[in-house]
Amino acid sequence: MNTTAGTTETTETLPSPKKMLGIASRFAAFDHALNINEVADVLGLNKKTIERMARGADRIPSFKIGNQVRFDPRHLAEWAKTARGDKRKR
């Protein structure tokens, strides 16, 4: 995390494309809609990052039930197969 003149910039990196293929199979193993904490654990990212990705330009596939964000493991598996391990700046 970099702090410059009162602004905070966080850079998180998705796992490499090769690791994302392994992650895709981990997502496919789930048989229920995942919550933010479960997705963050599988990806090794902070849950706030997953929240931003669910509503921001990075658009990890998600849906809402009431005010809770959920993730379909089949859609996450497909997303993980095509996601790139590029650095993301916020």
C-alpha cells in the first residue's frame, strides 16, 4: 500500500494465469453459493478487494441476495480460467 499526499493506493495482484487454472478447479469443487470470505480465501486476497472487484471495473462474477453478495462457483471457475495475473491499481 502506498500513501501519497493523503491518498491511498492499493496494488493487489491476482495469482499467475497458471495458478488461476488450479484455482478454477477449487471453485468448481464447491456445491453452494460462496460468500466474500470464501472467495477471498481461495484467491488469497483481502475481502475488501473482493468487494471492490464485485462492484467495480474488474467485475468478478457475483450476484446479490438482499444486501449480501454471493458468488456462483461455476461462474467463478470460468472467470478464473480467463482471468489474468495483471497488477490491479486502486
